[in-house]
Amino acid sequence: MLGRAMAGLLPQAVADRRTKGSFDADHYAGLRANMPTLLELTHGRLAEMGLIDTSRFILSMNQAAAGVPMSLATMEQALGAEAWITAHEREPAPT
């Protein structure tokens, strides 16, 4: 469907491709590079509300940063939610 929607814009060779690339190495490198900031997020509002177990979450982050293969989706969702809460509390939307 996306290929049809992008017809004329997307090269046909790309539209016909059926393989997907892996960006896990980029995720792991990003975790390592941003660990101090990410560790701050683990002690935020989600932890205060009891929605994450901080010690287990930090252990998982450290393992991922070390390159231990694991699913990163849940970790990214939690970090994204915490980043959104932090940004919203810092500058709430205008009323």
C-alpha cells in the first residue's frame, strides 16, 4: 500500500524490496552514548507512579547498552513516555 502511495516518488527497486534492515546496533550505541540522561529518566514520573521497577529497568538498560541482544520496544516506549511527561511538565501546552 505504501509503495502504491509513493508511486513515482519511490524508486521501483526500493518499492519492490521485501527485506528489512536492522537498526539494533544504532539503538545499542545510542543507549551507550546517552546513558547518563536516560538513567535520569528512569527515576521520573513513571517510577513515582509505580509503573516501572527502576532497578530492573536500569539493569535492562545496562545490558542493552553492553550489546546484550533483547527486544528494545518496551524500553523505548517507557523512555519515550517519560520524555514526553518530562517535556509536558516543563512546558505545558498553552491554554
